[in-house]
Amino acid sequence: MDARTEQRVLANLAEWGRDRVIFLITHRLSTIRNADRIALIEDGRIVEYGTHDQLIADADGRYRAFLDAETVGSATA
């Protein structure tokens, strides 16, 4: 879905899910950053778990590597 539609969907989901637990599966960094908690899953297993700030603090972590790859990819696109 395009970025504008994604923002509308996420805004509606946030309103609806105010007092609920919501599992959101995404590859979009803009969506991931807004999550309260992030679980990085590889081969069906949780390999990292925490907040965005906690996960990017680990310079050798998989989430950080994903973030760095996405940032470099955006800058060159």
C-alpha cells in the first residue's frame, strides 16, 4: 500500500487498538519505529526483542543491521 494509505490505516488502528494488544507484521521502518515493542523474527524464532531505542543501541545486533541497510538503501534510491 502507498505511504498515505498506510498512515490512514495506522491512525485508525491506533484509535481502535488504544486499550488492546496489536501484533503488526511489517518490513517498513516507518511502521516499526512507532511500535511499543519490536520482535525481530528469523526462521520462526524471536532473535531480538525490545524497543526501537534499545535495539538500535546494539551496534552488532540484527535489528541495527536491518536499520542500517534500510537507511543506506533509502539514501541511494
